[in-house]
Amino acid sequence: MKLNYKIIFHFLGLLLLFNGGFILIATIISLIYKDGVTLELLLSGFTILILGSIIMFYTRNHSKEMNKREGYIVVAFGWIVMSLSGSLPYMITETIPSFTDAFFETMSGYTTTGASILNDIEIVPKGVLFWRSLTHWIGGMGIIVLAIAILPLLGIGGMQLFAAEAPGPGGDKLHPRITDTAKRLWLIYFGYTAAETILLQVAGMSFFDAINHALSTLSTGGFSTKNDSVANWNGNPTIQYIIMTFMFLAGTNFVLSYFAFKGRVQKIIKDDEFKLYFKFIIVFTIIAALVIYFKADISHSKVDHPMVLGELESSFRHALFQVLAIITTTGFVTADYTMWTPFLTVFFFGLMFLGGSAGSTSGGIKVMRHMILIKNGFLEFKRALHPNAILPVRYNQKSVSGGIVFNILGFFISYMLLFIFGALVFSMFQIDFTSAIGLSASTLGNVGPALGDFGPVNNYSTLPPLGKWWASFLMLLGRLELFTVLILLTPFFWRNR
């Protein structure tokens, strides 16, 4: 069967129209704040809108049928096209004149990684900063719709299991039609963003800082408007607790938020993944807080740490903030955790592999996959003693098929192999061991801050150009659940059958 190229390009043209429209929103911000780049942003937006319109016009007579192969291409190339076109505002405004750097920053935005090459964020025009935060927000919601509506249909990395909890007819499902599902999730996503913006403004942030941080939080991205990230507000615990609350919500399955608004709280309490996600955060925060309080000296850092409410609260707040920022892969920073003792450096590095819940905007492996792997591992002990017993893995009181368990195992093995291979490639650019493994884990998991030369208080500007392209590829791989991109690299995918 030949590929339906017309429908592929039609979708890519539609994505360009979306991108151009969002750039025009950033243009309005630029006009309001009179930052001097309004015309450049306007030119960027219209260029992309015209290009998208031309592509859609020439592919308007496409066949409506889209099979799995076209689905893979649209998803993978959609992110690339968005990142290529989204680089234009940086280059036309000359905020980031280098194409490599502009593409890296945009890919980091859309994949909600939050790794930046900007050395001085605070001198960047406000319209461009807003566009930078918008790339997070668009990418974050895009991944929600992708996880709920598209990946399960493609059979990606055990996402069929999550599909059982999301779209499709039946009592437990969100809504039978994908478009209606997407609309409900967009509404929740938009509502959370608006709520956080208002709360942050009330707590003391300017409106501009509040809306940018809300866009970054809900997408679990991590781009900030300040060079010190959220550490800029270390003297205002209220702001940090508000951001933590929304990081937690953004790392939770958005379908559970829908159930919460419908008053179906029992669905949330009984959800296996949510319970484990919550327990992980509690346990890891207690461990980190105790080590910080008894062992670490948080004053040893480039960042100020005024202990507004005392040392104990400060230890707890910084521990909870960093645990949430890394597990949800938001990547905001309130402190340099690599200065807190070697134990905590390794501890936070390990958390980079965790990820939030399936159906959230967070990256990483995801709690659901870890849970299935752990349960299956324990069952292997029982199977060794009782080889003839039928012992299925259970998730939310339902047995999980062997196919999905193998799919998740395949995903986990592929993820770890890619992490090792990613670090090897980084080491080829004369990057030291600690920095290389940190870079690989952080970019593949869409976390943002890494280790060594690319730690929480540093950025990615010193990464060589080829290293930035490799990091961009790893960010895309991690964001699109590996298989979506890797399958395009196989020869059999492109054969006309």
C-alpha cells in the first residue's frame, strides 16, 4: 500500500497554521510591552501562515484515509516541522542568530525539556520570551492529545493500557470521540494555566512572569523569565508552593483531573498509578529533606537561600520542589542540587528516569511502566516456584495482557540502551563522564537540568553544535515515546506493501 503523501502534507500544513497563529499571539505581547521586535514577530507569523496555507491549498483534494504508517509520519515530522518553523522568531529578531541554537531552543520548547542556550534570559525581548514559553504550552498539550488519542492506536510502548482508561465508549472512559476528548483536556489545561497565572500574580509575581511560569509549569517545561529560574523567588515561599501544586497536577494523568471536576473522586483514589506517583513523591521528599537538613549546607551555591520560615521548612521546600521538578520533568530550579552531597546528586540523577503519570505532560519512562515492570518482576519469583500457575499482572483490578507487558519491557530496554548510547555519543565531543550521562538522561527524559557542566545553575550554550543536534534528536525521541521515531529509521517501514 502506497503512502498517502497528500494527507501527510495536509496535516503538516495545518500545524504550520497553528504555529503561525500562536506567533501572532506573541506579537500582541510584544506590541503591549513595546519591546522593539513587534514587526519581526509579525513577519515570522505571517511567513509561516502563508507557507501553511499554500501547503494546505495544494493538498486539499487528499484521500481521507489515514493508516498507521501515515500516523507515525505525521506525529514525528509534525514535531520537526513545528520546531523548524518555530525557530524563525528567534532568528528574525536576532535573539538567537544561529540556526543550530535556535532549533535547539525551539525543540527544547516543544518537547517541554526546558534546556536553554540563552546566557542572559532577562535581556531577551518580552514578545520572544512569551513565544519561548508558548512553545512549551503547545508541546505540552500536544503530547496529552497524542498520548490519549493517537499513540494507543499506533500501539506505542504499552500506551494501549492507558487507552483503556481514556478514549472510547463505556462507563470508565472520558468520551467516545477523540475530538471531544481533546476538547475536554484542552479546557482543563487552559483552566489550570489561567488559575496558576492568577495565583502567582496574587502571590507577588508580575503578570508577565506569572503567565510565562504558568505556561511552563502546566507543560512541565521549565523555561523561566529569570536567569535564576524559580530560585529568583527563594524569598517568597508562597510562589514556590503554588508552582509545586501545579507541577504535581501537570505530572498527574489529566483524565483524573477530568474525573475530579466531575466529582468522581473514588476513581482517583483507586487509581494504581496515581497512588504510586503520590507515594514516590512523599518518600523521595522525606529522604531528600532529611539529607538537606542534617548533611547539606544549602548556602554553598550560586543561588541565595533566605530561610524565611526557618531551616526545617527551607529544607523541606527545596527537597519537595526538586523532587517534583525532576519526577514531573519540569526542570525548574530553586537550588543547585549537585552541591548538596554526592548522595543527593546520584539520587536526583536516578529520579530523571522516573517520569510522571501516563496521560500527563511530563516526560520520562512514566510511573505506569515502572509499576508494570515491578509487578511483573515480583510475579517472576512466584512463577519460578509455581511454573504451572497462571499469574497475570494486574493494573486497576484488571489483568494486563502479555503483549502489553512485553511491549513495556521492550520500551524500557530500548530506553536504557538509548541512554547508554546517548552518553557515548556525547563523550565523543570531549564531554566528561558525569556531564555526558547527565546530558543523556536529561535530554532523553525531557528533564532540562543535567549534571556536571550542564547542571541546574548552568545551561547548554557550551555544548558543541553537533552535540546540540544530538541532544535535539534525543529530546524528540523521549517526547514521542521512542518507537514513534525509531520505527521511521527501519527499512521495512518505507516499503510499499
